[in-house]
Amino acid sequence: MQARIPMRQMKDHQSATITAVKANGEMGRRLRDMGLIPGTKITIQGRAPLKDPVALRLMGFTLTLRNSEADFIEVEAE
């Protein structure tokens, strides 16, 4: 079993599986509506020059998230 880490700690081009979304309320709902749910496989595509936001690939599309949002997502890195 791999270590569980916050999504923000992932490296470029690293893949992982979401294990938990720890946001509540409106932010938690919004993250889940974007497809960020436990069991989803993601890959970090890259980051903006100042490291925020992060672009990730999931379910056939690219999504960008702020680091403050990525902090609420726990992943099991490959």
C-alpha cells in the first residue's frame, strides 16, 4: 500500500487515486461535482509558473485547481 498524501505534494506527471475529499459544505460539493471523488484516478499534468494552479487529468478531461483546493484532496500516489 502506498502512502496517502495531499494532492498538493504530488509531482508533475505523477499518477494517483483519490482516497478522500476532506472539504465540507459548498467547496466539498463543488469538488465532488467536478469528478473529484474517492476511487478516481488522476495524473498531474503540470503547474503554472508560480506553482498555482495545478492542471490534472481525470476521466478524459483536464481540470485546474488552486493549491488551496488541492489541500483538501487526499490521494494514494503510485
